[in-house]
Amino acid sequence: MDVRGKVGIITGGAFGIGKKLVETLLQKGAKGVVILDVNESNGRTTQAEFEKRFGKGRVVFRKCDVSSMAQMQAAFQFTIDTYGKLNIVCNNAGFWDELNWEKMFLVNINGVVNGTKAATEFMKGEADGGGVIVNIASIAALLLMPLSPLYATSKYAVLGYSRNVAHFDRNVIRKKLRVNILCPSAVRATNLLPGAKAAVGEQKLLDDYLAAIPSTTTDAVAKAFLKVIEEPYNGASFYIPSYRRQKGEVAPVFIEDETARFRKQLGVEKSMLEVVKSSL
């Protein structure tokens, strides 16, 4: 999909990775991008910054709690009313707090589910020039995380849910939408650290733990984001590796679905898909 002239929604778009993804879409010629975030101050500041750079009317901030399906549906309708269509949705909002894990699950899991369901409802797909959903998981979805098992669980959920939706959701199939997943290494320029510090307790332990986790940059995440939009991937997941361990440019790494061979041997997935398609 060519980003030029398309319309996107980025959740958690006021800061960190999300802000970089908003900027990337605007740089590539998107008609409009709606920033969804609970932090109104950061959201207004980011909107004003990008209006100066890219012109008024191309970027709009809307305060939204992604854990509320009602708020998400209202935000998606607002996007359609403002720009007339919707082509790209990135469910990026998330945070890390092992102590406040129930709220973390509401944002990290329910927020992605709400955003994905709203996208499949409001997108028209090929009728509007295509539709792509990009869900942000984490390296935590690929590893065992000794000090953050609940955060890792939330990201495992994003990976598993997104793979299922990509292949079996009836709206995705009917409208020929695409769903892909990014699993970045740790990005320091995010709002994850306050919750992490509260959960771990000791600053030195947290520093040592974070130092052991591969880290990457928002630029590297943005390149992978464009890759899964512009190229015809569906159900694909990409790991964005550590810039410290790479020589030269950081390139996203395709993640093989480790369950694919087992599922093929089991032989039921094709039958299930046929049932879904027969109901369209």
C-alpha cells in the first residue's frame, strides 16, 4: 500500500514510538493522521508540533482511553467524519507495571483488541484503497522475562490474537484487510520506565535488567512499520533487533511462526477456515 493520500490512526501517538509513527505517515504523504492518547498535554503539544511542520488539517489529536470500546468507536467515527476514510491503524498504546497488572492488561490487551475490532468494523478495505492494521507487541512476546512476566504475558496475547485475526476474522477476509505484528527490542524513549521502576523497586536492579535487554530506536521501528504497510504481508510478525548488536542499518527480522508446522500436521486449520469463509 502506498501511504500517500491515506488516513491513519495511531494509539499512544503522543510520545515515543507512537509519535514517531505519526511523523512517518505524515512524511510519506498521508492525507491525515489521528493521534489517540490519554495524555492530553502531550497530545496537544505533538499536534501543534506536527501542524507547524506538515500543515494544519493533516494531524488531529483526540483524547481516548483505548481500554474503552465506546471511546475507541467514537474516535474511529470521528476519523471517518474528519477525513472520509480509514486505511491504517496502529495499536501501539501500552505500558509496563507489574504491580498494576490489571490496568496494564486493560490497556495492553483490551486496547489492542478494541482497536483491532474497531478497525475491522470501520475500514472498507479495497473500496477505500486498502486497509492495514499493525499491532505493536514486544521482544517480551518472544522471550522469558524474569522480572516482568505479566508484561510479557500481555505481549504474548497481542502476538497470538493478531495472528488469529489476520487469518480467521470474517471482516478481515471479506474486506481483504491485512494484520501484522511488530516486536521491537526495548525502546528507551517511551513511557514504560516509571511503571517498571515501581515494579522492580531497586534502581540498580532495574538498570542492570534493562541493560541486559536488547534495545532499539524509534527510527528502526518506523522502518519496520512502513515495511508491513507498503509490502503485501498479512499475519506476519517482525522482530526489530538491537541497534547495539547490529553493524550498520538495523533491519527488521521476519519471525517464523513456531506453531505453523504443528498446526499443519494437526490438519484442522484449513477446515476451520473453510467454515469461516462459508459464513461470509
